Amino acid sequence: MSKAVSSPRRTPRQERSQFTVDAIFEAVARIVATQGEGALTTNRIAELAGVSVGSLYQYFPSKEAILVAMLDQHCDRVMLELDALLAQARTEGWPPEQQVRRYVRHYLQAFGGGPQELRALARLSWKQDYRATMLVSVRGSSERIALHLQRMADEHHLQAPSAAQLFVLTRAFMGAVRAASLEQSPLLDSAEFEDALVALCLAYLQPMQASATMAP
């Protein structure tokens, strides 16, 4: 049975709740992009979202809780998009270099580049990433990258990277994007930065590819 048939229809109350949460998220994005992080208060968020402060607190206990929820939602959506991208890669038989490049490009747009609102939120979320709640998202993202690299190695008959190699690679990859975002580096829009991240990933795969080719 399809999901559309089996899933219950939302009640009007659920629809209103989702509309309110979306309005709160949109208000946060607009404030951060146009006025900066310093202007982000629960009173200002509620005002721009068109809800009372009391209503806002019914959904989120603090400004920080809103940011965590927004980041979780964004990460979940991006990870699903990356899963779909690599499913397409397997179906169409993309070579490793093309898979890595498309993955890097999508990740850069999602967590560093893109429209001004997204860039501002990315910077704000990266500032949060070493709090306990943010570490969960960081680890989840790095584990997903590692999983895709391991799957790529298996599908192309390469030796999978070791746990230590995967840890170093994923943290170096995410750390470079984080630094470029926080520093508002013009490199985020450059082909050179994308090339460097692709080369970083392929550096762990190329030697294994060569050894696999030489194997009897």
C-alpha cells in the first residue's frame, strides 16, 4: 500500500501547528539574514512570525531550541537528497569521481553556499556544532558520508577505507566547509574549493583503486 493511501490525513490542528512552526523557522531565517545573529530574540521571532510569545514557547522552550530544530530538519532533508543523488549514481553507473563531485557540490550548497538566508543560517548552525545537541548532527552527517564512501568502494571493487581514514577524511571535509562558512570566505563560490574537496576524498580512493587493479 502506498504511503499516500496508508498515512492518515492531518487534522486541522496538526495543519495549524505545522504552519506555526514553519512561520517561526521563516522568521528566524529572515532575522539572521537581514539583521544578524544579535537581533535574534524570542520576542522578535514571535513578532515576525505573527504569533504571541506564549504561543512560541508552547512549541520551543528557547531560541536555542528553535535553532536545533531548524538544523535537524535541514540536515534530515539534505541527507535524504544526498541519498537520492547517490541512488541515481548507482542506477546510472556514475564513476567514483562524478559521484564524489556531485556529493561535494550538493553538500557545499546545503551547508555553506546558496542564498544569503541559507548562508547566514549555515554560519549560525556551525557556531553551535560543538554543543552536545549539535554534535549528534555532526556525527550523523559524518557517518553518512563515511557510509557512502564505503558503499562506493564496494561497488567499484575497491578496498574500503579504514575507520581511522574515514574519521580523518570526514572531519577534514566538514571542518573545511565549516571554516569557509564561518569566515564568509569567497572560496565557497569557487570551483577551486570544490576541486580541493573532491581531491581530498579521491585521495583516499585512488591508491586503493590502483591496488585493486594490480591484484590478481
